[in-house]
Amino acid sequence: MMNGTPMMNGHCAPRFAPLRDLLERRLADGDERGASLCVIQDGETVVDLWAGEASEGVPWESDTLVNTFSVTKTMLALVVLSLADSGELDLDAPVARYWPEFAEKGKSGVLVRHVLGHTSGLPGWDATMTVEDLYDTRRAAALLAAQEPWFAPGDGSGYQAISHGHLLGELVLRATGSTAGELLRTRFAEPLEADYWLGAPESVDARVARLKSPPHAPELGEFGQRALLNPVLSMKVTTTREFLGAELGGFNGQGNARSVARMQSPISHGGEIGGRRYLSPQVIERIFEVQSDSRDRVLGHRIPFGMGYALPTPNLMPTPSGRICWWVGHGGAVVVNDLDRRTTLAYAMNKMAAELVGAAKTRDYVRATYECLGS
């Protein structure tokens, strides 16, 4: 900081100055500790900003990484959509086609798209879990395969806060023989030159920001408690080697706003960016097939879920209507893909808000971005 004013790093196109000013104010007021913002529009990075502290006395640098929590789920969506494109996964097929054990306890009719859209009936585990249990991803997935659904699959949503990555991760492994983290790296992160990791190598550990826990816990109903508090996760664990190295595809992707935006930009750009095609327009359109549009049993909000993303939800995220898909991470991280405006917005930070979805400061960044876009 200079004279108590946070030093802003990076660049920002003039028309996005209000977005930069908002981030600067939030840092100065202490509403942010360290944060990054990125906007990619029509193939051009028009905003790439970072400032503040990664941890006490350590500046947030250009290559600082942070746990993006459930924004990670949008990265799993990329992998699954790419496998649908290549014919390695059928989104309308039963999960049991690829993972026969999954058919137990009345789950033979659960489809791949049910898992992508949080309507599988498996938002959590019946067994009491520890964080260490989550690291044994195949055993944790086998426990899910062996249990009865908590509700009729396909009948509304129950947000798979933690279980999402174990379900899709095992499905991807069964279909391809590769882990989701490996495919994410080779099919998206490396060609997009995006510094985003699911199953991070030890070489990144020193760059990972420390999270500041939210001021209070969110209020949860019965389903929320069962899904979100089994296991209880301390923020202190998120910088340990064991956590960083695991592939917890529901919530432990490491990145920053720039890498999140780069990874997701093929969605907003019709599947092709930088002269390379990542996804077909046809498979991108499947994101917008509504899987559920009712009050989510875990989160307590009415959220329209497509395949792998939420769709426009004005009371939670101030976007226009149209072909927009988005999702958030616990504490406030967000990615918004706007296909009509060929724009991807991402925000990642280490001072966490209490809300599980629709945090006020996150909404402000999204609102400011659309005001700058003239929308």
C-alpha cells in the first residue's frame, strides 16, 4: 500500500474504470484483503487486475493462486462437455453405463445430465466423513454409488456441494481412464496458458493465498446441514499439501481471476478462442437445457440449473437475460459466461463473504461489469 491506498496492478481498458475503482475502494475499506478481477471480451483481455495481500505481509502478485471453491465445478463441466463432444460420454446415458456399481439402490435411471445439473439425489454422504476420507476419492465415490438417493433423481435439485467432484470425477475416470484433473490440464489449461490446477503440484504451494474465514456461518436447513457439514472443512486445511494435491472436483481448484476467465472463455466465445476450437457450439447449447428450476434443497434458493452451470437468476446474480451461464465459489468467487456479448468475467479473492451464493460484493462486481458493458 502507498499512504494507506492499495496499489492496483495489471491493466484495465478505460471503459472499465468503474470496475477498477470498485475493487480499489473495497481494498481500501478492508472489504477485500487480496483479490483479482478479469474480463475477457471478444477474445481480448480488457480487465486483468490484482491487488492486496495473499497473506499477512505478502503481496498478491500476478501469479498468486487461491482456492476457488465451487467455481471448480465449472471446470469439471468443461471436461464433461468435451467428452460429450468427442463421444466418450453421452450426457443422456445412465451413469451406470460407465460405472455399473452406481446402479445400486434404485439409481439405474440416474443420467449423466442429472449429475451435471445437481438432480442426482446424491448431494452428500450417508456415512460420516472426514476431510481425509475425501482425499481417497475412489473410496468416497464408491460410498455414493452404494447409497440410496436422498430424493427422487431428476425431481428438482439438491446442490452437490462436495460430492459433485467425486461423482463426476469417478464417471470421467471410468469413461476415459484419465482423471478429470489430467484432462482439464491437457485439454484446456495448457493450450489456454491458464494457471489453473485441479490436483496441484507441489511447485505451486508457495503461491497459494491464505483464506480468511467468513465472519459467520450461513443458516442451513436439514439438507444443507447434511450436505455441507459432512465433513466440516476448516479454511486452514486449504493450504496444506494434502489438500492442494487432491482432486476434489467440487471445490478445490486453484487459480485466480485471469486463469478462471481464460479457462471459461471458450464457453462465451462459441467454443473457439485464439484460433483453436475447444468445444462445439452444439455441446455448448446443451448447457442451457434446464435440469431444474425450483428451490434447491441444499442452498435454499430457487436456482435454474442447466448442465454444469446455473442460468440467469436475477435475485442472486445481476446479469441480463439471455445465453448466460455462471456459478460461484463459497466466499464470493465467481465466473460469468455471456455468449451474447462474447464476454467472460471472473473474480477470485481470499477474504470470504458468509453467503454460499449471491454474496453482496460479488453481485456488485458483476453489476459494475455490465454497467461498463452498457448492458
